[in-house]
Amino acid sequence: MLKDTFSRFRLISFIEGISFLVLIFIAMPLKYFAGIPLAVKIVGMTHGILFILFIIALFMAAKRYKWKVLTFQLFVYSLIPFGFILIEKTIMKAPPKKLY
């Protein structure tokens, strides 16, 4: 399943996107409305690490598949909630050809 750069990028994008939603819609309300700041510390750190992995995977895929403008577009999508869905739609419109 994760034999190629494209599959790894898709998986990391999805996991990072879900972690962003958990941070915004679960951890932050727990911190500000329930007084549990530990939720943001744990989820925030996890999301931060996943975001770094996303950036690495994005640039590896961009280099391998010669994405130019698309790289910036995908990065911007990663900054908005539910952006991972836009990323998935965008990259699945024209998945890269196998490079050997």
C-alpha cells in the first residue's frame, strides 16, 4: 500500500488533516471551556510533528512527480480545516504517472 511516494503523501495528508480537526474541535474547546490545557499540549504536539511529516512528504512528492504550482496550492490547503479533503480531490484528479 505505501510502496510509493504518492501513497505515503496521501496517508500522511489524511492523518495530519484529522489531527488538525481534533486539535481545533476537541482539544481547544477542552482547554478553553473545560479548563483542561493538557489536551492542547498533547494533541498540539502530535499535530505539529504530523505537520512536519506532511511538509516533508509534500516536498518529496513534489520533487518526484515534478509538481510546481500544485505544491503551493496543496500547502495552502493544509492550513485550513478540512483542507485534507481538498488535497485528496486535487491530487486524485490527475494522479501522477509511475516514474521508473
